[in-house]
Amino acid sequence: MKKCDVLSKVPSDVILRLVAGAKSTGFRARQVIYLPGDRSQGVFFLAQGRVKISKVTRDGKELTLAYRTAGDFFGEPCLLEGGPREEMAEAMEATLAIEVDRETMDAVLSTSGQAAYWFTRALIARRKDLESRVEQLIFKDVGAKLAELLLELGLQHGVEDGRGIVIALKITHQEMANLIGSTRETVSLTLSQFKRKGLIQNEGRRVILADREGLKALA
């Protein structure tokens, strides 16, 4: 748990208090961790793997809110009032998560100033990211939204080599579409246009940002 970004600067005695109310669980790829309406039991810290957080409508339409990777956390809305889950969490690959029950989290955050401080910073960052996503969905066209998404993925998961920035994250066209509120067909077409313009390259399911400045101009 000390490897989680939000807990990395928290004193060890506080970590031990969290561990006392924690349990670890493994999830296979594509396994649902929780669904809307499920009881909110605690906050999850990711030891390994990747988890998709999304909203799903009654008619099956999906909007991806975020991907959480190793060192991150999710399920924190339960800290507000402990009501039922409003979003879906799904493991995208073999995942190991540590769940700290809501009562333990609440007790630690109410008595440890450092823990509360770092969690507050993390939640403010998520609020800013969400506001940016809303702005994208409302005001930007698909090309701009996709260019901005690729730049964001490059910043979060990019590895630089001679060809540009390799996004070290296997993500499908459908997953990209869910992130920007578009369709798989439109995303595939737009990516093909980006490739013809020399903005990106492909390596299997991985995308290489060959011209970041060109993508920034679109975003």
C-alpha cells in the first residue's frame, strides 16, 4: 500500500491502521468488481493490473470515466455517504486490489492530517480532470477530443523511443470511443486520418505518438 501514490508520503503507523481494515482480492481479466447498486463497502488500492471505471445506461450504452492502474485507487465515492455504488468497476487484465473498509478509511482520514491532505489533493486533481472531460464532450469535435486523449495517455503511460512516444497501454478503439463519447467506427476513421498525416503510428494494439506538436495543434 505504501507504493500507492496517495499513500507514499503517509507515515507508516497510519498505513498499519489502514492495513488492519484491509483485504486483498484478485480479479481475472474482464471480471466485474462491482456494479451500480452494489453496496459500497470500501476503497480499493491497486497493487497490480488495470481497472475501468464507467457509467452504464439501462439500454447498455457506456461512458468510460477513467482507467485506474497500479499505484492508484478507486471506489472513493463511498466515503461521502456510504450509499450504493453509482458506477461500474471492471478489471481489464489480471488485477490485484486491496480493499480498505469504509469505517477504517473514515477513521484514518478524520484523525490523520497528512492522510487527509494527500487524499484531498488527489480528489481535487480528479475533479479538474472530470471538468476537462465535460468540456471536451460538449465543445470539441471528435478529432480534437481524440488528439487530446492520445496526448493524455502518452503523458500517463508513454515511453519515449526513436519513433516518438509509445503508449505502453493496450487500448481498443471501442475503449477510446467510450472515453470521448463517440463510436468505434468514428474513432477508427479518425485514427486512420491521423496515421495518414504522420501524427501517429501503430504497433499492434499500441499507438505511437510520432508528432506530438501536430496532435497538440488539433487538441
